[in-house]
Amino acid sequence: MNSIVSVTRDGDVAIILLHNPPVNALSHRLREPLDAALKAARDDPAVKAIVLACAGRTFVAGADITEFGKPQKAPSLHDLIATLETITTKPTVAAIHGTALGGGLELALGCHFRVADKGARLGLPEVKLGILPGAGGTVRLPRILGPEKAVAMIVSGTPIGALEAEEAGLVDALVDDLVPDAVAFAREADETNRALVAVRDRNTRIEAAQADMSGFEKAVTEATKKTRGLEAPLACAQAVCNAVTMPFDDALGAARRTFERLVAGDQSKAQRHLFFAEREAARVEGVGKEVKPREIRKAGIIGAGTMGGGIAMSFVNGGIPVTILEMSKEALDRGLGMIDRNYGISVSRGSLSPEAHKKRMALFTPTTNYDDLADADIIIEAVFEEMAVKKEVFSKLDAIAKPGAILASNTSYLNINEIAAITKRPGDVLGMHFFSPANVMKLLEIVRGDKTAPDVLATALATAKKIGKVPVVVGVCNGFVGNRMLGARNDESENLLLEGASPEGVDKVFTDFGWPMGPFAMWDLAGMDIGWRNRKAHGKTAVIGDALCETGRYGQKTGAGVYLYEKGSRTPTPDPEVAKLIEEKAREAGIERRTISAEEITERTLYPMINEGARILEEKIAARPSDIDIVWINGYGFPIGKGGPMFWADLTGLRKIAERLEYWHGKTGKQVFAPAPLLKKLAAEGKGFSSLGASRT
Ligand code: NAD
């Protein structure tokens, strides 16, 4: 036996120990010796029972994703499970700690019994990679949990804890001393002649569902309510359905074929790309493992407005107490009232207990006095977006913050270096750009200033994780990565209207693509007045946006913007008045309106975004294309199944995108269409953004 699989004996119980760090993934180098070990134990008359356990921090946490998309070298996971199921006279026991995920749980389902330590988690998260559990998970799990619970678990991909697993029958015993207790369990099963029924042969729950499908059908409807245009959740539900309606081997065969189809498809490639991209984004130049983050025990937030309140909630949700500062008691009361109401909504939806609500509120300390922030380990300002105000706040913070405290700005556009320069500690200053609503949105752009210290970045990255955010480190420029690209997208939106498109027509192209909403619905959601004031301050104009704002149409908050909103509703209704306004403005500008195709809308909105992404890479504002994808997926609702703008650009072909940008540049003379040198170069070489490095799908 090699060191990846070792076999020891405790009396007449064979212990097969897997050791394939870091997560005991089911790579071929593990499968081959494991299959041999199982067969040897099966055929050894001196062995009466078999325990399958793992060394290190976890049981098998899944397949080896790098093998996806290639034919699996024998023995496959199917072969392994088939071998396990040839063991019919000796109890087989999976001893689970850490996480038994995906192929790991499928392997455990090939055993007669599963024992687990109390901290273990079990699940089939394949759906998150755009696939389904292809090695029997969809047919075996329903035989234990019943198809209702199984469909919920497989379609969501969310693992369950050991306690819940034991209650549901997925785990046969919870133990304290895993391997010795698993050995004792196996020995007892042998000595008491416990019935050894393979999971595949347990049909009671399947037959019950067959007799009355109504509960299962309801569970399927519930589980597939929000599939966001993704194929995998529906395929998972169908596979569990097959487990109920088809003989075992037919349902297993169908699941395998669906797995093969999904794994070769663009959606799964996109989702696997994002899986690696998120890990990759945590690797930051100059911030190696030797750089230790500073300790964050207390946070300070300046400003209890839209963003300050949401950021404060994120910290409190992550268990970090927050002192929140405002200019007046009224503003504080307003801010904390909003936070209290937000938690109240979670309580009424059942996602937060009334006790937890109380506990969270107790973690806020309101103040109007800067001295109360003197013991904060990190202070984030979310005051008005004006350089003068930001500078004033940072001067005050510099005077009172303790040495080593991190000073962060939530600015959307402003120059972090300029803000840092006002302090005597620019190394401690950086941008932490949250997205609205900040307690919900996952993205955190961490803006690295010229002087930001490596351990300050490391701390921001660690803190992001602690408060449930997905961090991406970006450089200083106007709008950083996300808003800068959004600007490029917005540039043409109004022109499309003037030239003949309707807001709902443009938005439909976006929702058909898979976005939750189009650019105009987003204007209304965010409120158009912010941009309008900003334009006025900088002497800029936007024909339609300005005209709407001048009549008090700011968006959802005023009941009307680009669209109309019925009282209390967030559903946009096209407004004939707006259609008239657009026609009028087009006439004034001497534009003859025409029919605009969906293709043109895509080319004039998404291609400039990708072009701007290329510039961002040239300027090293983002370290890698996949970082840009993470920004757009987690901050702006780019459809997951398309993998982010840069991944999608590669699928579309950079040559095509460069050609069309050239075309529109020639036609309009606009800078947003002038292909970035990097884009041109890659297109000419027949390459994609992925050739610049990063994710490995
Ligand atoms: P907001 O107007 O809702 O809140 C700002 C709050 O800061 C107000 O409550 C105000 O009383 C307070 N404030 C102003 N000056 C202050 C000072 N000197 N001391 C203490 N408190 C002060 O604004 P917002 O939307 O929360 O934006 C805040 C920051 O976040 C801005 O820099 C903005 O660009 C950025 N941001 C906003 C969004 C968004 O979608 N709203 C998204 C990301 C980032």
C-alpha cells in the first residue's frame, strides 16, 4: 500500500485510512489503491468488518475537480462504489469528520453504515459547479432521506450538520472518538449480525413516494423556485424524480449521462471557473503567507446612512461589535432605526430569531464623539461622496485612532492615495468598497493605495471573510473595477434610446441574457438623483436622465423614474410619457429613430464593458481577468452561468468583439469603442483573456 491509502487492523476489523491532503479529494492516485484495499479486505477471511476513514482535517471533501471534463481513469468513483457493494457479508462503515461532500458523500453512501463526529457536515454541493452528483448521490440519498428532503438538499447544494444527518438517518451514530468508535460500531454490527442492506436496495421511502407523489412534487416546486436560468438545479431535481419513478440502475444511468452533458457545457465551465476564481482572488501580490493580519476585535463606522448602516450590520453579523458615529443624534436614531427594522424583517421571515435580533442590536454603540472610536481596530467611513468631507473625517481619525488601527474609506470613486495623504499613517489607509445593500451584497472591492501596508491588506482580506464577503483587491482609479466598467456600459444606454430603442427593449436584452434586471431598471432601483447631482457638480449632462430628474422622477423611491411603480411595488411598468419624452429629445437632437436589434444592444453595452475590463488589466488595476469576473458576479448580478464578463468574452471570441468594437468606433468615433491595445493584441493572436493566467478549468 502507498501512503495515500494505508490499511491497519484492530483485531478483525480492517481500517482503511485515506491520506490525500489537503481535502482527501478522490483523485486517481487515491482511487486505484483504495479499490485494491477494499478488494483485499473483502477477500481476506480474517477480516470481519471494514472501516473507511480519513487522515487530516476532513473526510473526502469531493472529487478532484481538475479531472472534470476528461474521461475518468479506471477505477472511477462508480467502480469504487460498485466494489463496496460487492461486500455483502462484512459490515462497511464510513467514519466521517470534517466534511463529506460530493463524491465523498457518494462514497460513504456505498457503505452499509455511516458514523460521524458531531462537528461533521455532509452534502452534495455539485449543483454549485453546474453539475449533478453523478456517482449515485441522486439515487441513493433519496433512499435514506426520502425524496422530499433529498431534492431540497441536492438542488440547494447546502450541506447539513451531523446532528441533522443523524436525525434524518443519513448518519447511523454520532461518536466522540471517531476511528475507535467506528471500529467498535463495525465490530458490534458484525457480532450482532446486523442486517447488511446496501443503500441501493432500500426502497421503503421510494415506494411511499410512488404511492403518493403530492409531497414530492411540492418539494420539487419549492426547491426549483429560484434557479436563475441555470440548468443544473433542474437537472438535479429531475434526477431525484428519476430515482422515484425508475428502477435504480436506469435512474443511475440517466444521472451519469446528464452529468456528462452538464460537465461538458458552458454553464458548468463558467461555474467551475468562478469556483477557482474566488480562491485565486485571495492571492494578492506582496501579501504572502508570512504576512500576518492584524487582530480585529472592534470596528468603528462613520456615517449611519444607506451604506454605513449596511456595513455596520455586516460586522455585527460577523460577531464584531461596532461603534457607529454620526453628525447628530437625529441622524444616529434614523440610522439605527433602519438597522433595527432590517433585522425585524429577517425575524418576520423566520431567518433570524427574536433573541438573535436583540443580541445583534446590543453590539452597536451609537456616538457623535470621535473619541469613542479610539479603541477601534478598524474604522470605515461611509460619509458623503465629497473629497473635502472625506479629508475632514480622515484628519479627525488620524488624531484619535490608536496606533495600528486600520482606516478605510467606502468611497465609490475618489482617490484613496489623496485621502491617505491627509493622514500621518498612509500605510494604514485603504479603500473598502462595499455594495448596496451592504448587509446583503457579497462583493468587497479592497482598494490598495500606493502606500497601503501588506498586513493592512491581509487584515482587510481576513476581515472580509469573517463578515461573509467575497474580497477582490483592486488598484486606485476613478470607479475602481466595477463602477468604472459600469460607466462604460452606461455610456451608450441613453443613445440607444434616442436612436430608437425603448427602455423595456434594452432591459429585456439584459434579462434574456440572464441578468436580474437591465440598466434602466437598475437606474430606478439605485436612484437617478445621485448621478444627476454628480453630473451637475461636474458640469456634465445626460439628456434623458436629467430631464426625468428635473420633473422629480428619481426612480423607485419617488414611484417613478424611467418606469412607473405602483405604490409599494418594485415592478417596473413602461410609461408612455417617457416614450414621448424620448421621442421629443430625439427630434430636438435631429436623430431619426430606427429599429434596434438585440445584437446591437449587446454590442453597444456589453462590449464597451469588456473593453474597459481590458484597459483595467493593462493598467494593473485588477491583477487578473478572473478578479473582474468575481467583481461582476458578486456585485452587479452578472449571470453566474456565463462566468463573468471576461470569461464570457472568451467564449464569444475576442476577435469578434474587437471587430465589432472597431466597427462602432468607426461609426461613432467614441472612445468607449476604441479597442484597448490588450484586447486587440489577444484577438490578433487568437487568444482569450484566460491566456493571461488564473483559473484552471
Ligand atoms: P448617505 O447619504 O445615505 O449616508 C451618508 C451618511 O453620512 C449620512 O447619514 C450623513 O449624515 C453622514 N455624514 C455625512 N458627513 C458626515 C461626517 N462628517 N461625520 C459623520 N457622518 C457624516 O450616503 P451613502 O449612500 O451611504 O454613501 C456613503 C458613501 O458610500 C459614499 O462615499 C458613497 O459613494 C459610498 N457608496 C455608496 C453606495 C450606494 O449605493 N449608495 C455604494 C457603494 C459606496
